[in-house]
Amino acid sequence: MSVKSPSQTQIGWIKAAVFAACLIPLALLVWRGFTGGLGANPIEYITRSTGWWTLTFLLITLLVTPVRRLTGLNWLLRLRRMLGLFAFFHVCLHFTTYLWLDQFFDWMSIVKDIAKRPFITVGFTAFVLLIPLAATSTNGMVKRLGARRWQLLHRLVYAIPVLGVVHYWWLVKKDITEPVIFALLLTVLLGARLVWRVRKPASLPPAAHAQRA
């Protein structure tokens, strides 16, 4: 199914609106900080909030392709890079909170923590894997790497949310309701991709998948 694409001007307005919407979680966090709404343990609240939004933006980014396939709204691919970069933005806030407010940049303690606590090891691995995806998110990097190699690299996006869900699951320990919800949503998103891959090749060539601006 194909649907008439919005004009460049309309897409510009849509991207601006999505960008503004993606800033709402940070704005709410700042507002809570200034109004005393971070609870009895502000560091834990900030850490949980930024981690939750990292996972949420990763899933929203993965959601773009199924929605595009089901609706024929191919222009949605032009929002995917922005959404992925907001996931990286929030994971940077998440990791910075850990480095600064939790560990006070005690590098020896941080290294030991990453090595000894499995949920931190998994979370740190997910963060590291996100770095090359963010660094190669521009059209210029697509051209330098070549569309096929770029696409192979960016398939890491399938492993990263899995690690993120495991990180969250191991962190909460007792009330695993939210990690389970994230896991189920991720299973649906990855399962849909697997079904489509088995049934037929992707409808867009690698270069088209890579072009997301």
C-alpha cells in the first residue's frame, strides 16, 4: 500500500513537532528537579527516568519500520534517525548520571562496578554499542561506509534493546512488570521483522534504508 507523501515543507514541520515532543521527557525531568518532584532519592529517580526513556526511544525507533510497512507511509523513515539519536541522547544522560552523581567520577570504582555487577556490565555494553550507531548516523557516513556495510553495522540496533531490557530486568529484581512489558513489545517488533524477512525480501534497497534524513 502506498500513500501520497507530504511535501518537503510538511515533513519539515512534522520533524520539528517530533523533535519538540522528544524534548518533553527532559523538560519534565528538569521541571521536577526545580520543583522538588524527584522524590526522596533524586539520583535514583533521574537514573531510572533516563534509562526508561532510552528503552522507550529505542522501541519507538524500531516501531517505525513496521508502521511504514503496514501503512505505506514511507516518509516515516525520515524520522527514524532523529528518534534513534534521542535514544542515544537519553542513554548519555543515563550514563552521565551514573558517572557523576552516583560514582563522582571515581574511575577505579566505576571499572570494578562494571566488571562485578552483571546488570551494569550489560548496560555498559549496550551503551558502547550505541556509540558507533550515533557516530555513523549522518548521510555522509552512509556514503563513506557504503550502504550495505552501513546497514550491517546498524543491525546492532536489534541487539541493543535486548541488552537494555536485560539490564533493566536485572536492575529491578523484584517488581519486573515494566521490564516484562518492554520485553514483550520488543519481541513483537523483532518477531515482525523476522516474519517479513522469511516471507519476502525488504521492499526497499539498502541505500533507501540507509537514507533517513
